[in-house]
Amino acid sequence: MEEREFDRLVAICRLKLSAKEREDIRKDIDDIISYFDEVSKVDTGREKEAYHPVEMQEKLREDKVVPFGNVQGLLSNTKTYRFYVVGPKV
Amino acid sequence: MSGSIEEFHSKKAGDGYYERLEAELKKLNAELHAFNNITLLNTGGYPFSAKDNLCVEGVETTASSRILKGYVPPFNATAVERLLKRKFTFIGKTNMDEFGFGTFGLNSDEPARNPFNREYVTGGSSSGAAVATSVMKYHVALAVSTGGSISAPSSFCGVVGFTPTYGLVSRYGLLDYGNSLDKIGIISRSASDTANVFDLIRGPDDKDSTSVSEAPKKEKAKKNLFVIKELLKGETQSYFERFCDKLRGLGYAIGEVSVPDIEKAVQAYYIISMAEASTNLAKYTGFKYGYKNSGFEKGYNEFFTEARSNFGVEAKRRIVLGTFVRSSSVRSKYYDKAMKVRALLTSRLSKTLEKGNIIIPAMPILTPKIEEARQMDSVSVYKMDISTIPPNLCGLPHVCFPYDYAGGMPIGAQIIGSHFSDNGVLEFVQEWEKTFKYKFKYDVGAL
């Protein structure tokens, strides 16, 4: 993978890498992608994608609103203002 | 109940037992780092721990990641809730590779140490769960496997690691790594303890749409076993062949089968798991789960990027690669193809499993030293999962158990069954335990 493409990918991922992390990831990314390329050698014939390992029909439940028992616990993981979770500007 | 759970209750832990247990564990944990935190929530029951990616109400849950430092879940994972309702005693959260990303247990700020020899790896990612089980006389660990995170540490630490059929145990309350691959399982000192705990935690759950309502089949250990010849290589081969001879002496018929492309399970697994991980980790935005970033005046992208600097390097590597394989220009080449390989291998393994169970070495190498493992490059590390990935990729139930010791370190094998044959593979290990005594260096909490 070329430097420019790698940098573009890192930016899309919203990652900021230190020099050491960049070196660590950069040095073996081509080896990993070459390794991944080997799946294309498998003749999968007419197999369809297995989105789950155990394929079966399951009943979906009806949506229903139920009270959550520990709202204070939920909010304790956030900064709040008048019962709203505070976040960055969008 | 049978096994050590029944023994524990018959011996009746007296006054002060749990305080002594906590004190002993804290002392040993300073050296072995099995637990990220030791917190007794209740007393009077059989002790259990939960891997640090399972939510426990009121107890810090970090998945060994700095980005979750300070996150205290307001609810219990279903598996945890079901054990608490049956009066088990929660004792703490176990160490792990960050978010489950690791084969050797080294992707943690303070990696757990192998109780047989501290210079050697524990295996990962459920490193602490295996170490806690190896050192405690009465204890079961709730662990999680995505591609081998129960079998690898169980093999290197000499304990019994059970990964059930995908969907039999609710994933509600698990911090996701790969949704289509994650299974909550059990690490214990015996298959009978595991079977008892499995019966308590399995079953459908309205809170997890991928939990299945089908019950595991009632079946005994199968006498026909098959070794996959492509997986019989490496340092453990000669030990494993001697083990097969012992099984023949116990009346098992062991055949050899070829499963074409089985080695490609590793690539398929890493493509799928990294793709799923890269989306799952996007939820850690820096303002909802514990880690409190300052600087809310910043724009969202800048804020988000800053928060994500708290991931470890392996997590960042998997975000980059997972994002890459999902890119529209290469998605069909990698991600879609990997899912077709999963379908193909599930079909091929299922054909063999119609005739009997599969038995293979858990790891291709003997337990490496920590320094040896640290020097391996990423592809070499991923290849170490060659035996643990196939049953995980295909959602098949399997148990890793000790069958020999080399240089004082345990060696594990895996018995694999067809979907919902969980009881059959556990029965096989119970039969094995009648002829083979496991070794442990510690018995913390003995009565």
C-alpha cells in the first residue's frame, strides 16, 4: 500500500498515530494484505455468503417501551446538563 | 450439580471464607495479574469471575482498554445475571487482550502471567480467565471466544475451556468484537463443572436477537473421532499422536480426514473479524462510555479522533485493516469472499461431523516464552490460530482440555462437535477426565 493511500485510510478511520504506532502498523500491513489475498484462491463455487455461522429462522420480538431501571447509573458515565448528555459540537 | 461445585457446597465455607479468599487472591494477583479488579459483590455462593468485556452492574468494565477507563455499566450481561440469580458469588473481572485482540494475552497494559512459569505466555485473549481458573480450587470463569480466545489460554494454562455453539448463550452485555463470531463460554477445572454452569447460562434471550431458542442435543460422547490431517503439524504433533494412541486404547476409533482449504479459515476469520471490529469500535466516542474527554468546544471529528488515540496499537491496526476490507472497491474481493469461505468450510466440516467428532491439537506450538512471542510479526501470530479458528468461524461447539505436559507446561487438544452437539463434546471430556489427572500449581480457596 502506498504512503498516500495509507494516510488516506488512517484519516478515514479518524485515527491519529504516533510515529512508533505508524511504523508498527505500516511495516506489516502489506504482508497482512498479501496474506488476505489468499482467500481469492479458494473456489467457493456457488456458495452464498454466510452472514452468521448458524443459519436459522428466529422470531423477532415486538418493539415495546420498557423503563430502564438504572438511569442514574447510565448517566454517571457521561457529563450531563439538565438530564442531557453533553457532547462535542457537530 | 456434581463435581467441585457440589463438593464446595457440601464442605460449607465457614465465616470469613470470602474475606480470606479475597485477600489471598489480591496477594497473588500482584504477581500474576489475572484480574483487572477483584470485587466481591455477594457471598455464600460458588465463586465466579467474568472476563473484562462482560458488563457487571456497578463494576468497572474496560475490556483492558484505556478508552473505557472508568466505565461502570448500569446493568448485568445476561450470562452474569443468570449466575447471580442462582446465588453464585461474583469475585471480579479478569484480564484480557484489549477488546479480545490477541493470541498470546500480551495486548494488555499489564499482561497476565502463566501460573506454571511466569516467563511463558498465558495465551489470549481470555488470559486472566484461564489463569484465575488455574490458581483457584473452586471457581468458574465466564470467558469469551471470537477466534480461539477460550481454547488458546486454556491450552497454555492447563484448564478446560468450552466454547458453545454460536447463539446458545446470549451476547447481551458483551462488549462486541465481531458480532457474527463472539461466543460467551466457560473456563473451569472440569467438564462436569462446565456442563453445570452451561445449563444455567444458556437459552434464548429477548435482549439478543441472535440468541437461539433451539436446545443443545442430549447425547453421549461419540466413539468415532477424526483428525484433520492439514492441522496435524508443528511442535505439538508428536505429543498429539501419542495422545491419539491413548484414546485408541480407551476404545475410540480415530480416522484421518482431509478438509481442503481449511488453512484459509485463518484469512477468512481475520477479514470478517476486523471488518466487524472496525465498526464496533466506532461507538467509543469519548463521551458516552466512561472515558471523559475534555474539550467539548472542539468539532466532532477532532474530538472523536482525539478520543481514539486511547486505543492500543493492535486495535488501531485492526481498525485500519477492517476499514480497508470494507472499502467499496475491494469489499467483494475480501469481505464477501471471506463469508463465502465460511459457508464452504462450515459445509465441509459438517459432513465430517455427521460421522463423528473432530479432534485436533489446540495450538501448533508448545507454550512460547513471552519474549519469543513479542518478537513474532503479525502474520506469524495470526497463523498460530490455525486450529482454534475453524470451529469458531463456523460456530461449532468445542472444548479444549489438557492431555499432556511438556517441560512442566500443559498441552491442550480440542474436541469439536456439530452445531448443538455441546453436550456430546462435554461428555467426551468428562470421559477423558476419568483417566487423566490435571495438574495445578495453586489451590487458592481450598476447603
